[in-house]
Amino acid sequence: MNDVHFTSFLAEIAEFFDPALVLLRIADSDVPNVSKMVPGSANVKARMQEIIFALSQRPDELCGKAAMWQACYEHYVRREGDLLQDVHFVGYICDPEFADHKQLTMPRCMTAFNEMCEKIFPGDAVRQTNAVMGLSAFKHGDGLYGREATILAASRMPGYRWAQMFSCAHEDFQRVQAIVLALFTSQSPTERNHKAEAMCKTKARNRLKSVTTDKVLYVCCNSRLESKTKAILYCEPYNQWLEAPDGANGVAITKQKKDVQVSCMLVS
């Protein structure tokens, strides 16, 4: 570990692959992120190319490393197709955070968007056309889309919430936009829900009645939802939990915590 050349080589590896690891962490996060994959992958490739170019300008000893990193870059480009699907391009073109990007000139973005419209509005050419017209208004900043507050909100709230608030003048486009921007890239959130379920159904509690088990899961999952909304600084006077399951016999109570009133269920 005291070898200078070895530690230097490890630093180069970390620098070269760090953008890709950041992108994978985004893909594995607990927030809707399907729209972040295309620009994120573009940033990974741009950063890799910068490093390769910098190495190619150095002495002969390091020029050989540039060829090695070039091979890694080409391998990443080949595998990029496994990561990026059509839904990622639809999310990219619908995300208000990237509204000023020139996706209308990208054939795959437009093809993917039209195919998504065909899936959401099957056999309804009128609504498909309305969605495309709404996309055009969105990209050109027409009407509400061009207001300063609308543009500022794009970087301060989730994309699907932004669509629900500001795309109301184009209902068909709003439907496509809200559906796509609420999607996740990986199944990690689902796996974490399974983990929460396993925590509630342990060997020590394997004889709970089904009604009691439902109440435990209800409290556990809604507590996580409450923590998540606070983490993204989403704050309202009342942060209501999801509706209680039908037939639940729990008693509704109210607690006060940091000026946020939360309704929860007591587990009997």
C-alpha cells in the first residue's frame, strides 16, 4: 500500500469510474429518477473523454494508460444500451429540469415519446396528437410554461408534482408527463418494502392476526412516507397519512411534532 505507483493507479481508477458510480447511486435511489438517466449517462461519457484526452497529452508512459481507458470507455458505450431504455428518453424530454435542452432534435426521444403516447392512449389519435402539441408548448415555453415562477419550481419539486401543478392547460400531455416522471429506474424501492414487511413478520410475531399485521405494516410504511416527505422539505400544515385499511379497528389519534400534525393509528 506504500507503493506510490499503485496508489496513484487506484486514484486514477476512482477518478475515471466515479461519474458512473454516481449515476448508479441515482438509479438505486428512493425517489422517481427515470428522467435523470439520459443526461447522467451523457455526463459520464463526457467526463471519461476529458480524462482520456488529458492522459493522451502526457508523456509516453501515460499515453499507454489512455489507450486502456479508451477501451473501458468503449465498453461503457456498448453497455449503455442495457441501462437506457425508451422510457428514460421519454422522461428526459418531459422533465422540466431539462426543458431548455434540445431533445426535439433527438430522433430517439421523439420516437419514444410518440410510442409512449400510443400506449397510454391506444387507438385515440386525437389525444395522442394533443399530447404532442402539449409537448411542443412545454419545450417552447408557451403560456404558463414560460413564467419565471414555473421555471424556478422545476428545480425545487419532483417532476411529477410539477406536471400536476403546471401542465393543467394540456391535459393529455400532463397525463403522459406525470406518469413517466413518477417512475423509478430500479426495483430497489420495492425490495425495501419487502424488507419492511419482513421486519413486521418475524418469528416472534408469526402468530399475529391478519388485521393486526395490516395495522403494523400501515404504521411502519406511513412512518417511512412521512420521513421521506420531510427529507425533500415538502411541508404542509397537515401531513395526512394514507387511508386506513378497510375494516381496521385501530383508534385514530393525533400528535403534535414540529408544527406538523400527523394522524396515525394505534395498534391494539
